[in-house]
Amino acid sequence: MNTKVLTVTVLFAAVLAWGQTDPLGVPGFHHLHLNSTNPEAAIDFYTRQFPSTSKITFAGAPALKSPNNVLVLFTKVNRPPALQPQTAIWHFGWHVTDVRKNMETYKQRPEVKLLPLYTTDQGGFVLVSSDTWPGTGGVLGLTKAQIADAKAKGVQPAGGAGFAYLQGPEGAIIEYQGNMPAERFNHVHMYRDDPFCDQLWYQKHLNAQLGARGSQYTESNCKVPRGTDRTWPALEKEGMYRTAAAPVTFGDVSLNSYIRQDDHPLVSTRGHLADHFALSVNNLDGWIRKLRAEGVEFLEQPYKLGELRAVMIEGPSHEAIEWVEVK
């Protein structure tokens, strides 16, 4: 057998083996679900700030639709939803085509509050990350020692594209990042008790994609302590810990993550501003059997979601995850 034929045979066998061991495939990202005292006003806010989005009706209720078919759903509540204690869901964000154009537009809108990105613990700040010293080594920030080194070497901000934040309805933190090919909902940023262990959990139980870097950890060594140094720029003046970090991906939406920022365990997302997120599958019963067999905790048994069927489980850092069957 020549090399070309052997390579094709091996690849075919690998694909076949994957199908045999994982017939359920990889779920898609379906929606983020927010609690709101005024869903209609919240949707109006998002469609104005992110004009690629549109208002639709889903399961009999108003919803927001991103052009990549990701939804933001809302439950009307009688009092402002909780923002504390901290849950696994930190913020969510959009790709935009020109972050600086968006920023200048937002400055002219009284309903928009731009959030400062502090550059040191002394209180200096910028509104877009590329206006301060660039991160290094794949980390989106610098420690105090690294900042001092950048100053000594005369390192200048890169300018151009970067990430920035605004405050949305109910105190939501919304990231907008560019310059990207198209505007779309692109991530939910998480805090996790043990990021690498959680990443393995998502891979094992939910068939999540880990990206090009994969994971160097196993269940025996995935508990990695939080880094010792805070970094900037950060939404908090005192900086933030950016290690450990371990993302997973569903479709074109990333669940980015950092280790939790203090010693207080994360609490359940239910009842908070970001109540849960949802994944879409085409064989809900198959997933239910798999998850039950693997000992995953169910928060809600199968129920109707409009014309669709759904179920709710709990993730490893107490995040509620809904499964929606989409044929």
C-alpha cells in the first residue's frame, strides 16, 4: 500500500472511530438566558448598540437574535437580578468590525456607560485595551513587574483593534472587540473554580472543542493554583488574575475562562443576571442517557420550551446549562 493510500485509510479509520465512540457529536451554542425587569427595553438597547442583531419571538417570548443564529433570551423578573455573589458567568461579548468607531458612537449615546480598563492600581485607565501596554506570552495583560519593564524599554501601545467594555441593562458587562470581519455574538467569559479540571469536564461530558492548544492536563493534575500576580488592564482597579485560563468552544462561540478572583467559591447562576446558557443538540434523549450514565447532575428533567424539548444540567462551577433539542 502506498503512502497516500495508507494516509487516507488511517484518516478514514480515525473518523469512523470518532463516530463510533461519539455518535452524538458536538453541541452548538444556542442561547444565553438573562433575567430582566424589562426585557423589551433590554432588547431595544442591544439592537441599538449592535445593529446586526434583531428582535424576534422565541418560545412565545421576545428575544434577541445575532446573525450567527445565537440568541439572547429573557425572563421577566420583578426585582433587579442579583450580580453578587460571583457566579461562573462573568460577562458576554460581541465581535465588532471597528472597535474604535463603536467606542466613538457609544460616547455620543447617553444610555451607554463605557467601562474603564484600569492600567495600574493607581487609577489610570483607558477605554480600549490597545491604548495601553500590550500583553505578552498569550496573556492579555501585564503584571506590575512587566509594566515597569515595558516603561523602561519605552514600549508603546499598539493602537488599533482591542477589547473594550460597556455596561448594559441590569448591570450587565458587555465586551466589544474588533476589528473583526463581521459583527456577531462571540463569547461568554467565565470564572471557574478549577479552569483546567472544568475544561476536561466539558470535553469528557459535553464533547466540547478545546482548540489548537488542547489540554496538557489530566484529571490527576488539573487542579492548578491561581497565579500570584495580578495583571492590567483590568475592569477592577486592583487588577485581575489571568492564570489559570482554559477555554472551550461550541460552534463559533467561545466559553473563555479565568480562575475565580478570590477565595469565595462560585455560586449557582440560577436567579442571577445571567441565569444560564444553552446548547443545541439533535438527539436530546441520547444526550440524557449519556449524561445520566456519567453522573452529571440534572437541575430540571425534560420539559417543553415553546415547541421544543429541553433539559437543564449543572456544570462543574455551578453554571446552569440548558440542552435544547433542535431537529
